[in-house]
Amino acid sequence: MTDTPKDLRYTDSHEWLRARPDGSVEIGITDHAQHALGDLVFVEVPDAGRKVTAGEACAVVESVKAASDVYSPLAGTVLESNTGLAATPEQINKDPYGAGWIMRIKPDDPGQLARFMDAQAYAALVASAAE
Amino acid sequence: MAFIPHTADDVRQMLTVIGVSSMEQLFDEIPESLRCGVLTGIPPALSEQEIGRLMSERAAADGQPLNFLGAGAYEHHIPAAVWAITTRGEYYSCYTPYQAEASQGTLQTIYEYQSMMASLTGMAVANASLYDGASALAEACLMAVRAHRRSKSACVLVPRTVHPLWRRCARAICSNQELKLPELAYDRASGLTAVNALAAHAGSDITALVIQQPNVFGLLEPVDELTDWAHAQGALVIAAVNPTSLALLKPPGEWGQKGADIVIGEGQPLGVPLAGGGPYFGFMTTRLEHVRQMPGRIVGRTVDLDGKAGFTLTLQAREQHIRRAKATSNICTNQGLLVTAATIYLSILGPSGLEQVASACQGRTSELVERLGRAGAQLRFPGARFHEAVLTLNRPCETVLAALAGQGICGGYDLTEDYPELGHALLVCATETRTSEDIERYGQALARILSGDRP
């Protein structure tokens, strides 16, 4: 069983979103996603200052057996990226919701998080995909 | 590894299993407009006997002229052992096999090849090869755009001293991917990339600069200055090099303060015989930091569960079977058989053997230039060169080359079409395979032709 924290929101492409006190949104990939990918060997993160649209591929995670894009769930500007992942991609495997965060985005329209899945809905999605 | 084609019965069975009635139905999602239609230029099929006869006649029509033509493909002595080993059954397959790790010998050969190319070019990593030098240039331009994320222009500067066919190939492949490949003029006196042509681009967003060494005229470009200029502009450097020349010249990894970023070239001089257009092979090497943007296969060395050394395809997430449309390339291949020949060629020659070949080429070309000068040809550019030189003649190259051909001499490459501003300019080459007698024969023939009445 994979971990799905209650205080986060989720996308059907397996990103998680965390609202931060300054109005920005932290984004990473879920525990389920890192399990499915296996041991990560390379992560490419977007440059700070980059404008992204909702659904735009802006990071890449690569494991020994697959590579996958990470999509920005929201339109906005990249405030900061976890550049440390270049040297330690395994942080995503070890701590997908903490040290394995990928990017922080300042959304163009604040307060949109509620339209994404909550933990219960995401867990149901993962469970139904597994059947 | 045998190639066994499907029989009509195999095809029918497979279609039945997936519930499709015909091949036509299998491909019906491809719109009519994207299909190539009828292949009108393809003649009807011939029998094995007929095709054998046709090819023998065509080969005989080529003859075996005394060759002074280079211009991208070069006649070198190939030790008999090279192809005796390469054509053994264990090697005689052109692809990295499916289930690659079952073929440790093939993978080790490619690994050794990669190590040799990385060492020869002074770079950290090499791929398992590409189609040829020209398409390797195109792949290098595309790779530079991916690797240089801060540059938004997708603009790669290509000097006119880069081989014209390579430029045309790069343009054909890159133009539909929204790359811009502006050309840089060369200095008419020196035949080298012009400093003022560079100056026009100073301060603008440039993704990369291509530097061919030796350039198409056989001349040695000031690679240190060009590399440092490009890096000062924030651009990457793509080095296009002749592998034989690297036995004498500084490897691209040591050009300027920081070295080139991507190195490509035509591998044919390393043990591949001349043939009409190929098959040859391209090589590509780069810095470790750019390895994930490099196209093509890469073989790595690893250890198995018991700690024993083994070889494996690595970094495959760059490739189309995993990354699909976002792969580093969907048009490249590796030329495994020719790479095998190159690996054996380099192993047999060793560094000192390759240096002897390169020195002999340079010496023979100097001898040729001197002899043809006495025959009435003018050396167009006086600078340092490797094994080719531009000569200007007192009448059109076309007529001179035809007259030479009549005497069994292939006299060189006519530059008139690509460089009309040079006049009757002929590119000549002498490798280690040319003797003093060969050069004398060319000299005498040319002297007679150039002293005759002008047409």
C-alpha cells in the first residue's frame, strides 16, 4: 500500500500539490508514481522564472527502466526548483512528499487547489487502476 | 544472429490473432495524405542472375582509376585482417541485437569502440555510432539545442568552410524542427572562417558554432580562437573532425580554454572501403554533462550479481523505445558492422600506426601540391593543411577531370558549383596509398592538359 497524505491534492498524472503559506504551490510525484518507476537515476527540473501553462511538461524523471514527464498542474511561474535532485535523484524514492519535492510554482490564479483530487479520491484512482 | 523473414502464412496468423483482416486494415489509421503512394521510380524486380550481372557491369564501369579524390571519403590502406575478422559470423550483423545483453561480444566490441573514439577526440563519452558524418552533424545541431537550455534562439552558426553536402544534409533534417543554421563567410585570402563574419553575430543569442577541422579546403582552422569566441558568446561548440587527422592534431576536447562540447565526424577513414555513397558511419562524442542529450545507443560496462564484469546498453531512457516521440532522436541508428571494422582497424594500427598514416597523408599531399604546381596549377590557400588542398586551374575543372579520367586518373573534387567565387577550383587529396610514381603520373598528365590550347 502506498502512502497518500491527507493534506495534499493530487492529479490523475500522479503529481501531488501542496499549498504553501506564501500562496505558492509545491509539486512533486506521488509515492505510487515513484514505486511504479522504480529506482530513479536522473531528474531534470525547470529553471526558476520559467512560465508554465497548465498541463505543460516541465520536468523529467528517469529510472532504470522508464522515463516520464512531470506536468505542471497549474499555470504560473516557477519560483524555485529542487536542483539538489540532479545529484541525489533517490530523494524522490526515499521521501516523495518531503525532500523529493520537484518545483514550487506561483500560480497565475490563486485558490484553485480545491479542484484537484483529495487523498481519498486519488487513493481510489490508484486502487481502480490496479484492478 | 540470423535474419528470418515472415512467410505469408506467418503474417496471416498474426493478423488473425489480433483480429485484423489485412495489412491494409492494420495501417488504416495512417491518413492517405501521409502515405508515400506508388513508388513510380522503382524499376521492376530482377532475378538473382540478372541483378548479379547488372551490378558486375556497373562495378566494371567505375574502373579502378588512380585516385586523388577525397572531399569527405578517403582511400586508405585497410589491413586484410580488418575485414577477415569483421565478416566472421559472430560479428556479421549490422544492429545491436534485440535482447542485447545476450550478445556480450557485440556489446564489448561497441564498448571498446566508444572508448577509442572518446580517447581520440578527448571527450568523456561516445555513442555506438550514427549513419554517417553528414547526418551526425544534423544530430549534433539538434542535440546542441536540447543541451543548451538557456539559449532560446535554436540558432547554430555553420561556416561555409564546412563540407557543402554536410551543410545540405543538416539543413534538410533540422529545418523542419525550427532550427536556424545561418552560414558564415570565409576569408577569401586564407580560406578560413572569417573573423568579421563572426563579429556580425557577437552579442546575439547563439546556441552553437560548428567548427570543421580540417575544413572542407583541407585547411587548419584557428580552433582555439573560434572555440573561445563561441564560449564567450555563451554558445556551445560542435567540432566536426577527420578521425585520422586526430593522430596529429590537438583533440577537440582540448580546443581553447574549455574544449569543444560535441564532437562528430565521418568514420569511413577508419577501415571502411570507399563505396558509392556508403555505407559509412558517423561518430559522436561529448562531455559527460550532455550525455542524456546524446542520440543513439550507448554501451556501458557493469558488474553482474556475482561481481563479474559485463556489458549492457545504458541510458536507454533517451531512446525511442522508451521515450517515444520525446526521444533524443527517432531517425538515428548505429552502424555496427562498420564500427566493428573501425575498432579492429584502430586496434591493429594503434596510436603510433595511426600517426604514421596521418603523417604519410600530410607528406604525400605536400608532394602532390608541389608537383601539380610545376604542372601549372596554382595553390589557392597557402595556410597549414592536413591531406587536401585547393588548386586553381587555367580552364574549367570539368574538362580537366574528363581528360584525366580518359587516362585512368580520378583528379579530385570540382568545387565550382559550391564555391563559384573561387574560379576553376579543384580539391585534391593524396593519402598514404599514393606513391611518388603515382604523383608523378598525375603531374605529367596535368601538365599536358593545362598546356594545351584552351577550349
